[in-house]
Amino acid sequence: MATDKDNDPDLQALIQWCTEVEGFLVAAGASREEAQDYIEQEAEWFTDQFYDGLTPEEAAKASLNDQ
């Protein structure tokens, strides 16, 4: 199993960013499990938002508006 030391800095930043997105989704009413599942299901979309420079809050709001 890979450790945090084995992950590249971009991957670490993306993981941290997704963790912050998760917090905003939970604050909007999702359970932690629902938020995690949703981020996993939409991983490509969230990755694009990360590289496009959206903040975690902006990405969470955008994902909620698309539903």
C-alpha cells in the first residue's frame, strides 16, 4: 500500500482539495458517506475542477447546482 510519502505533490493537493469539497457537501446536507461516494463517482469531473482552479467551495456549489 502506498503511503503519503509515495504520493506526488499534485496528488496530495488533489486529495486535500477533495477533502475540503467533502466538508462543503456535508455542510449542505449530505452524509459524510454520501459525499465521499459522490466524489468517487464524479472523480473525473472533480479533478477537472481542481485543475481549472475552482476552490473547494465553488466546486461543491457547482456540483450541487448540476443535480
